[in-house]
Amino acid sequence: MARRPARGRSLRDLRAEVEAVEARDREAAARAPATPTPMRPKPEETSRRKPLAQPRMRVVWAVCDIGGRPVATFPYAEKAAAEAHAAQLKVKKKAEFFLRSIKEPMDPTDD
């Protein structure tokens, strides 16, 4: 519910005061000389650094232990050999081993 202003001042009186102040401000702004805002100097453009070239990567099969650490790696085309190696390690060490494909950087001579 709306409350009436205190001390007997009506909303019309308050509104008239606000409009008078706004009119006075508009007149003062019109009389004041328009000063152009100073232009800020443009910041100097810095040259962007060229991103470093990422090394070429290749995918290999990694035989990993149960902790996820690679024990041996095989080229991607030799998946059967990697599976055989994992099976041999399971029998020999009586632990779990699994295959995972990982990416590793290529040597420049591997092209």
C-alpha cells in the first residue's frame, strides 16, 4: 500500500519541485558552452606473436599395468603383437595388463 508523504506535502507539490529542478538543469546545460570531449590517443598496436608449432604426433598402442603406467609401446599397425605381449605379462607376472592407444611426439627422422 502506498504511503503519503510526511508533514502534509502532497505528491503534486513534490512533483512540481522535481520538474522545476529538472527545468533549471536543462537551462543551465543549454547555456553552458559545449566542450568537445578530448579524443583519447589510440593504443599502439602490438604485433601478435606467432603460435609455436606443435610437434607432429603419432598414435601407438601402450601395454599398461593396472595403475595405468605404460610398460611397453607398439606401433599402431601392430595391435596383435601388443595384445600378445599383454597376455604374456598377465601369465608371467600374474597381474592385470591392458591396451590403450596414446599419442606421442614423432621423431623428425620417422617421416
